[in-house]
Amino acid sequence: MGLRISPSILSADFGHLVDECANVAPNADWLHVDIMDNHFVPNLTFGLPVVNALIGRVETPIDCHLMISDADRWAPGYAEAGAKSVTFHIEAANNPIQVAKDIRAAGARAGMAIKPGTKLEDYEDIFPHLDMVLIMTVEPGFGGQSFMSDQLPKVKRAREIIKNLDLDIWLQVDGGVSAQTIEACAQAGADTFVAGSAVYSTANPRKAIDDLRELAQSATDSSWWCAH
């Protein structure tokens, strides 16, 4: 069972963004890029031009998390630009199955993100059309927030759905993931972890990634969901 650590560049130094990406590249599986439009969430971050620039300068695959309105219109463009994974919010999609198909057709993995207040059970029928499900463990919009442990049952339920349907879907958690919380996420069923400040606020971001991976792997090996 492979685990993935995706540093969120939302916590990086924007003035040296390419260098910040390159610094973690040897240890990171993905780079997580949070796209916010100041509409779906009350913050404004990156857009397609920045993603285009990064894709041309870094070798680590880009995982775009779109916290934007009108995902049906905008999500495929990030895949067309070269992002290897594009995740849209189910709350911002009118036809989520078609969005997922469009993302895949453009050559990227299709992910669905779900906010803390949204019921997962309402969207079980979409799982077969996805490559990843993202359970938000904070309210989307800002980095550095405290982990919401009450979302762990949702992570577990998502893993149960994936297992019951025998799907090959990555289960990602994003928000407050750190050395203090990653084990609980892994035990609940997550296999893909977004970490921002837990990586970039440390003196040695590469070591922070390795430490997070070790904690997650140990918790996974003893978890209820991992095939032994």
C-alpha cells in the first residue's frame, strides 16, 4: 500500500516559489496547489498562469485543488495545462460526473473534494468516476487551521465505500495534517496526505516529509483497512 505526501505550497514563500518547490521535490510525491477565487472561499491565491509557470519549472507532479466556483467550466483547463491531478469541490459542480470525465479526458486524475459540512453519503454514486476523494479536515480557504477530528468518521466511511465497491481510488485528507494528526488520518483510511505548515514551517522540510511518511506508514500497517 503506497502512501503519498503532498506538500501544500500555500505555506511556501511565494517570493521564491520555484525554489520552495524544488527544495521538497526529492522527498515529496506530489506538490499540492490550492486554487482559490475569493468567491467559493474567502481567499485569493493562485490561478492558471501560476500553475502553467510551475509545470514548466518543476518535475514533481502537480495536484491542483480547486476551491473555485463553476468547476464545470474551469476544472478541465488545469488538466489541459499539465496538472496530473485536478480536484474540484462537489459543492461547486453542477454535473460532477461530467467534470470528472472532462478532467480525465484532458489527461489528469479526477478528484472530488468535500467540505466538512457536506454529507458524503449523498455522493456515493460518483465514486466509480473518480481517481481520488478529498475529505477536508478544515473549512477550505486558509492554511494553518486546526485539524477537525470530527471529520475522521467521514474519512473512515469514504474508505468503506472504496473497499465495498472495490475501487482503486486514493483517499486524501487536507487541513491541519501534522505529526500530531497524520496517524489518526491513516488509521481512519487516508492514504494521501496534504501538509502545508507542517512541512514548510520547519527548519528541514525534507525531513518533515520523511517523518510524516514514517508516521503514516506505521499507522497504516496496523490499521483496520490495510490488507495484511
